[in-house]
Amino acid sequence: MKILVVSRGNGFGHAKRDVLVAQRLIQLNHEVIIASYSSGFQYVQRAYSGHLIDLELPSAGSSAERILKLLDLIRRTKPDGIVVDEELLVLPLARSLGIPTCFITNWMEDEQETLDYLQMADRIAIVDQQEHWMFPASDSIREKLHFVGPVVEVPERTEVRENKIIITSGSATIADVPFFKKAIADLKGETDYIKLVYSGTLTRSLQRLGDETTQFIADPGSFMDEVRDSSLVVCRGGHTTLWELASLGVPAIAVPRREEVNPYNIVYARQMAERGYIRWLEESEMDQGLIATYASEILRGKTQLQTYAYDGTALDHLTSCVLESFSLQLAEKLL
């Protein structure tokens, strides 16, 4: 079967799980093509050795341009099924061409326009746990929803923790400057710990804020190796990042972007805090010294966070959901 994976290009989280499911589908003797753009494409290009297409789209922009490029992509590749990672515009295009789809997501909303799109998917795979799930689930799509669990790839956990704190925003943008400034300032008091700041394109402008215990890193390639034995991570609360940290047993403080910038990150943080995996605060609370307070409590053992026992079965569940989505429509056609 020829399978097209359309991977949302915003950040690395979508790309990471899409590479994993693509590799598993190839192991099952399917032909797989991944199409992505922006920072997501850059990650896939490093991690995936198979057929890859750059859609050459910005992370955000005109829907008209996206529709044209996505339609051209589907017509050129002629897939038997499409894995759609949060690219809603693919769903009506695939439906009009009679191609089955499995929509992968870690969020849900009850806006009617979004629901109209989601109703066109054959199945919707939610890469999270149903327990403490805080997003709305409309009755109109409920039968399509399948909770497969978090799909991540992490190195083996280590029991030895280095005196090291990681500060990261994922794909750093100008909107993250206040977060970096406040996190660096609040953690200066932790003089026994090296602070590794994954600052990306902001590295040059942020370097003046550090001290002798602060190192700035532009290339994210070493992130997972550094994280696995760190004592604490201060992050923006991306869905994949939070599950990676929980699986590694690395304590985390999440400071989600404001709701008007990203309406979902606050929900991810609330969910993970409810499960006991992280501490979190809103961006508007950064001036209250909470990063310093929470960090001190975690580093000195006053706050104990849970570890997620990740066993890899979520990838199996996701792969099964994808293939069942395609066989479901095939069976309907035969009838």
C-alpha cells in the first residue's frame, strides 16, 4: 500500500511521531512518503531516510496557497491512504478524491468549522491518554476517536542526575524572549547547576543575559542526550516534549505560551500537572518568582514528580489505527 504522511511543519513534535509511524509502516512493507514544511521538514530531513517532500510552505499563511500545494501533492503521489497530522485542509481534499484518512492529533476543539473538517476523517487517533483528558469531545465525532497513547522515542532512563538544568522553548521565536529572560534570571541563584539554554535563532541576542554557569546552544541536535541525565527542564510545554520528559523521569516546569499565541499548550500543561508529571505556571505569573520557587522545591526534593512508564505500545496502537482506517473505507467500497 502507498501511504502519504502529511506532517504539520510547526515545531518538531509532529515530525517526531510521524517519522516513527512512517518507519513502522515501512517495516510492514508499505511504501511511505512524508510531506512537511518549515521546522518540521528540517527535523524529518535529519531523522528519516525514506521518500520526503518539502511542501515549501511557511509555518502559517494563506489557506489558498496551502490548498493548492496539498492538492498537487495528493494528485502527484496518488496514495492509497493518507496519514494527516493536524493538517485539517487535507481532509476535504482526500474525501473528494475518495482516499481514506487517519487524522493524528493531541488536541480537540468544539468549534463547528473544525468539527466539519474532522467529520471527514475515517478515524481520529489521539496520541494521549484518555485519563485526565481536558479537551472537549463532540458527540458528532466521538465514534471516530481512538486514544492510542503518547507516541515518543526516548533513550534509556538513567538514575544518575547531573547538576544540569535545561531551558528550552522548542522552536524559539521572538515571542519566547520574555520566557528566556525570566527563566535565566530566576535560575541564577542555583549556582551549583550548569544551565544549558537551547535558544536557537535567539542565541546571539540572549547571550549577554548569562553568567559563568550558563551555556547557550543554537543547534537542538544534542537536546535529548543532554536532557536524559539533567536534574530539571524548564520549557514551554509542548505536547511531545512533556511526554518525553515524563517518560525519562526528568522533572519539568512548564511555562506555556499565552492562550492567544497557542491555545492548546496551557491545556497540555494542566493535563500533565493533573497526572503528577510536571509543575506549571502561566506566562503572566513569571514575575512572581515561581520558576525559582518551583525549581528550588524540585531540586531539593520537596516536590516529587511522577515518571510515565512508557513501553512503546502506543506506536503499535497508532499504526493499527492507521491501517484500520484505510481498510475500513476499503471494506465500505466493496459493500
